[in-house]
Amino acid sequence: MVAALPVTADAAPTAVAATGLDVEAIESRVERSLVKKVRRLIDDFPERALDVVRGWIAEDR
């Protein structure tokens, strides 16, 4: 049996209430993980990272 979620007139149930998961916390962890991986790639391959940035700049011109 699934319990009904309380809903007020001014707000819908949050993702936490609806699923038991804190979606914002999960998204924050994923973002931190991606930043860490990108930082590691830049540290390991600085010349390639610079080539990528230069390519992005050239696309904007």
C-alpha cells in the first residue's frame, strides 16, 4: 500500500517526498564528480585540453 503524499495549494510534493531520494544532493555529487574528472584530464593532458579550448574559441569566431 502506498501512502498518499500531502500536497498544499502552493506547492507540489518535492522529489524527496515523492521518491525518498534527495535529487538535488545526487545532482550535486554527480557535478562534483564530473568536475573532478575534468580537472584530472586537464592535469594529465594539458596540451590536449588547451587544443580543445582553442577549438571552442575558434568556433565562436
